[in-house]
Amino acid sequence: MYKLRNYSEEAVDNLLDTVLSKYDNTCKCEKCKLDIKAYALNSITPKYVVSDKGEIYTRALNEINKQEVVNITEAIMKAIEIVSSNPKHD
């Protein structure tokens, strides 16, 4: 079965907790983390891949270049600042 995956979303997922760990005063509840993820993803270019095998997709994830990592990290940091200054808690 073929799967459509957003390579950018996977990269954000892989980096989010690492970047968040550097922000002691930031709420890390599920809602805030999802808001941060959504904001970061909306500010970067999506990269979709289709594969029928997990190893093909994993190989694509491993090909992320250093500049993309920097761009995604910056997007996450900006999202943390925005969500932290205006959390949407109930």
C-alpha cells in the first residue's frame, strides 16, 4: 500500500522536543506543542513523498540537508516564542 507523507512534518516532529527542551519557561502541554507544530509547519515549505516501503521513506528523511535543519529549527523557535506569548489554554 502506498503512503503519502509530509517530510517537513516528520522533520518538525523529530526536532520539536529537542528545541523545546531549551525553553524552561515554555508550556509543554499537548495543546501548546500542537500549536507550536502547526505554526512551524505553516511557515515552512511542505515536502511530500510517496512510497510503498518504509525504508524508502526513511532514506528520504535521512537526506535532509543542514540548511533545511536550520530553517526548520528557526521556524520551531519562532513558533515557540509566539505560542508562549499567547497560549490558547482553556
